Amino acid sequence: MMRKEFALGDIVKMKKPHPCGSFEWKVTRMGADIKICCQGCARVVMLPRSDFERRMIKVVRSHTDDV
């Protein structure tokens, strides 16, 4: 299985929407667990890295695009 590439500060699209309707999340912490913040309602969620990589579809905006 190919490893998905993402970095701190990236906006990622997840497979399922958050109850607020947003598919986009910002990566705010990386490690064994990944902390993400919903871009629709600002809810913060922590997921194990394996769950996050399985649920993530793609990087929408890279943290380097902001600079």
C-alpha cells in the first residue's frame, strides 16, 4: 500500500463529511496520532495515524501554498 503524503498545516479532504457538512480538515498535530481541525465548524478531532491515512482522500491545499 502506498503511503499518503501530508504535512503539518495542510488542508486535507476526508472520505466522509463532518456533521456540519464540511469535508475539509486542517492538520494541526502529527505523531502517532493526528490532530485535525474541521474547516467548517472548528471542531478538533484526534485520530490514530492508521485511521487518518485510511480516511484521507487527498491534500486540498499544502501548507507551502500559503507562503
